Amino acid sequence: MNFPDEIKSLRERALLTQKKNSQIVDVASPIVNRWKTGEVRPSIKIMKNIKIYCKKNTLPYEDVEETWLNYKLGGTKQ
């Protein structure tokens, strides 16, 4: 999976709307849309917020982190 798919999968596992998900990780909803299209990549601060949320809710984080590390802008994988 690529990063946008991992984020979507994580959000769906947590049963969150995109709006609620963006509030939890402290970004505006349009930013999440830009992640999906590959226009921007989350900052380290946002990735830390995602990791904290995953730990608190016993959700897997490792695949999200791995795809983020390998994510190139434009939505392609290295």
C-alpha cells in the first residue's frame, strides 16, 4: 500500500470521518485531501500526532510510518 491508502485504512479502522481524523491529528481537512493526492506529505509533528493516536487506541502504526518514509510527492512510491 502507499501512504494515502495507509492513512485511509487507519482512519477506517478507527471508524473516523475524515473531518474527525484531521481534528485528532491537528490539521485542516483540506490538508488531508492534499495527502491523498500526493501534493504534500505530513510533517514529522503530524506523524508524531498520528503515532500517539495509534498508541492510545491500539492501532497499527508501523506500516503508516514505513509508507510515509518512502512516500514521494506526486503520489508515487520510491
